[in-house]
Amino acid sequence: MRIDETAVPERAPVSAAVVRSLDHVGQLTGLDLVATPLARLVRAFPLGRFRDIAHGLPLGHPLHPALVLLPLGSWLSAAALDTVPGTRRPARFLVGAGVLTAAPAAVTGWLDWAELHAEQRRTGLVHAVAGSAATALYAASWVERGRGRTVRAKALGFLGLAAAGAGGMMGGHLAYRQGAGTNKAASVAHLVADRWYPVGQLEDFPVGRAVRRMAGEVPVLVVREADGRMLALADRCSHLAGPLSDGRIFAGCVQCPWHASVFRLTDGAVVRGPATAPQPSFRVTVRPGGEVCVAPSDTV
């Protein structure tokens, strides 16, 4: 299809400048002075299995975006009631509910944030500051509503809503522009055909060692176990695309070298987060003559 060159704008739209500004936040290396030690502190908390629950492992996707809906929904509803006479009590209730539900949303957000790349953590830090500002403004609004200072309380509430909106924009940029929280292995199903891919000879795979091979355009981790079984997973971690073939093999699992997610080699199930999406697995066969081939399984 031929493009009408006269329809191409001479200048980039204003929205492009906004996106460039948001992109710039991820390049502000000065934020690392706060982000790096803070991420280290968050990762050091002895949370045990609660950490996987907070990441959203039982749901199969991050929990934080779902919990964020609770304070945002409460505050947006309160803002709507603030424009209607005679709704002071329900509006105050919603403001308070938003402040209370912001706490678990923040906890899950911080735990996810600590396991991101540096540029994502910078954007996430600004996102968290905006969310904290919104919570503080709404907490102050709740107090002022209790004192009967309606005009001041509403003003604080609308400022809080603006801060929450700015934080939401940063969160959307973090997720959809920078790819935080999305399944990095989702494209595997669209890149491999339902056929066998030769990946080497049997002697190329030492027992208990991770070997990286290609199945078409997809890198694959192949492991030969002591009992002779051959197991294979997509090599790029579903969390942030870390190379699993550089990770540790133990107890029938592989641990990502970047953020320590653990996947079961037999089927790619997540044993430990921060990953929440399973790793696509491959069938393996050894043909006469020792040629090893892989093909996508039902999980791809």
C-alpha cells in the first residue's frame, strides 16, 4: 500500500512529546542513588512464601494491578459524589476505603518493583512517589472531612485524584512501554511451528547441564537428566527474559540467573517467583543415530 506523503504530519504530535518525557524518566540514573539500595532492602525482607503470593503466583499474573483498582475506584467514586449535594458521609467513607486499600496495593507494587531492571525501577520509583502523594492527600482529605472543612477536604481530594492519575500514567508506561509485569514468553507460541526441530547429537548434551539451542527463532534450554530423560523449555524467562541456560539446574528445576525465578523442567510450571507465567515446554525425542529433536508441547 502506498503512503500518501502529504498526510504525514511535519511535526510530531504533543502525545509524542509526553511519551518522550516518560521515556526520559527511565534514563535518570541519579534515581539509582535511591532505587538501588531501596530495592536491595525490599528483597531482603524475610517474607517466605508470602512473597510469591504478593507477586501473584497463585493467579498466574501480577497481583498489584488488580489491587490498585480498589483505591482508584474508591477515590474516583468519592470525586463523583463530591459534585453532588448531600453526599458528604458516603464520600468520606469512600475516601477512607481508598486510603486503607492503598496499603496492600503498595506492598505488592514494591515487591514487584524490586525485581525489575534499572530503567524500569527508575520509572517505578516515580510511579510510587505519585501514588504515595495521592494516598497522603486523600488521608488529609479524610481528616478534614471529619472536621467539617468540606471545601478544603474536596480540594485535597481532587489534588489526590490528580496525583493518582499521574501515577497511573507512569504505571501504564512502566507496564506497556517498558514491559514490566508482562509475560516475556508469550510470543513463543507464535514463533514455532508444530514440527520437530533438530538441536544436536545426544553427546552434545552432558548430563545435568543446561545447553542452549535454537528451535527456529526461539532459543531453547535442553537438559539431559541422569536417568536419560531429555527435557526442554523456552530459554528466555517469562519474567524479564533472563537466559535460563545460564541458570542453576537442581532438583528437576532451573533457576533464572537474573531474578531467581524457579521453573520445573518437566512442564515449565513456576515453582518460585517473581515470575508468575509458566515457561513454555517442548517435547524431546532422540532419533536413530542419536539426533535430538524438540517440538512444542501443549504448553506452547
